[in-house]
Amino acid sequence: MSASIEIDNVTKRYGALTVLEEISLSIEAGEFVVFLGPSGCGKSTLLRMIAGLEDVTAGTISVSGNRVDTLPPGKRGVAMVFQSYALYPHMTVKQNMSFGLENIGMAKDEIERRVLAAAETLEIGHLLDRKPAKLSGGQRQRVAIGRAIVKEPKAFLFDEPLSNLDAALRGRTRLELAQLHHRLGSTMIFVTHDQVEAMTLADRIVIMNARKIEQIGTPMDVYQRPATKFVAGFIGSPAMNFLPVTGWKQGSSGLAVTTAGLGHVETRFNVPEGITPEGTTLGIRAEDITVLTDGSAGVPVTAEVIERLGDRSLVYGVLDDGSKFVVEADGRSLIKAGDRLMVSVDASALHLFGADGRAYSRRAD
């Protein structure tokens, strides 16, 4: 069973401090949605309000069309998996998973069925008689997820569940969560500040910043078409290059933009009449910049630091005007610190952000 979730103009205040302001969001049944943002943006608070662990100051939350923000946590039909495993150390895995069902008086045979089914789904059947101290971090996290699965909730809520795992285990557990979602078909909401987790798990990402939602979209939507400069800088590694615009001229095919570092660049942006370039920023990702190796003229970049990642190299350099500029090169590149490169940028992949941080759209033709 899965459920749609509707968040309508939700605000959260602690006294005079507002931590979330008029948040509205619709989550479809069976969707995997990730709340992504920096620490302090309100993503965990929003998750906890859905779970019923935080009160709603204003607005409403509904699950499958039924308002739940006035209900206690146990009546909302959701189950939460926390950052800490919160397992009872004196109980076995089986007892940890069945404890909540026993507390509500569920029949023993039904508890047995649910625990065994969840253990099979998570491939932890061989661990049912062990206690948490005898489990690895990844196994403990699976038990915590199993404890949520046995409740057969309408939606699963994950609050940074992978943050206590090492890098290799995080990668494996990400895959397991994606497979779990595919098998169960349940609605899942996952909170993280890790963009890799968001990009690899989500059907849609909700990017949050400073009490607000910045953008909602599929992973590739928010990566390729960021709605704001904040999203463009937060999504992607390395972060997008940003250069201040010093001038522009409207032509028949688009906007000719000038920056001190890149010079004149022909683009296809639409800018409303009367808007000036003051405070405007041009953005370009490292992978949309090509290192010229055939002697062609281009934009000069002086390499400062080379980050070799195997399949690619990242060249952290500086333009002639002093602007920092990151370029992606081939993993076999012999570029070293101090080298002077010539690069070209893909004009079709540029991004333009106004003084208010909002992205301008490109011409469709």
C-alpha cells in the first residue's frame, strides 16, 4: 500500500524564529522524493512534521486525502527510519522488529508473518537471532528499516539514514534502498544533505534553502535546468563556475554576453526588456568546457591544482582577470600545476542568473 501526501502552506515557528515558511508540495503515491539542502534549511523539520514529531504552526498535511497534522504519530500511517539506528541492545533482531507490533496487541501469527516477510525482503533472515552488538553498521540499518516495514505503512520517512555509514557501505546501502523501493512500490521521503544520494535515489528532488523550496524536479531537471543560482551551485561536483556579467547586447539570435574572464559569448537567452546586466551572473559547468589540444585559439586558463579522479581530471585554475575557473579534462591528461591551457566553452550549456538569483530561460528555437 502507498499513499499520496499533500503539504499545503505549512509554516513552522519556534517562538519568534521561523524555520519553514508556507511550504506547499504534492507527493504522488509510490514516489521516491528526496528533501535536499544544506544544514539548517528545514528539511528534517518538514519530515518530522509529516511524521507527527513536530507540530505544524500553520497549514495542513494530508495523507491519501485525509488530513493528519492533527493526529498523533501512530495514527498517520507512516513509519520513520532515523539517522541513529535506535535498536534495543538487549533484544534480538527479531524482537526489535516485532516489539512495536506486540505493543499494539497484534496477533502473534501476523507478527511472525510480517517479520519473516520483511527479513526476506532485506535479506537479514540469518540475523534474526543476533543482537545489535553482533551486527555491522549496514546490518543495523537494515534492521531499523525492517522495523518500519513490518508496520506496513502508507509511506516511509528516512531522516539521513546513511550518514553513519562509511563511504563504501553508503554506496551499497543506496543501491539496496533503490531496490527496496522498486520491490515495495511504497511512497518514500528521504532527507539528506548529500547530493549523490539525492541524484541516485530520487524520482524527484525538493531542494530547500533558507526556509523555502528553491526548486522541485527530477534529478536531471535540477542539474541541467537549475531554477536559481543557489541550485546551480549546490547541485553538481565540482560546483558550477560563476562569472559576473559586465555587459550584454541583444542580437537577432540571442544575447551576446560579456564577462571579464571569458570575453564576449554568444548565447540564446531571453531577457525581459528593461533588465540591465548589473548583478547578473553567467554559469558554466566544468564538463561543458573543452581543453583545446590542437593549437586552436581559446580562452586562457592557468592551472593551479589538478584533481585526478581516474576517468577524468579536474583542473582548478584561474582566468586572466583572476576569476577562479574549474575545467574537466581527460583522465589521462598530463596537465600539471602552472600550465597555461586554452579552453572553449559550450555556449548552448551556459546558464544566466539575474540579480535576484533566478535563472533566465533559453530561447526554444
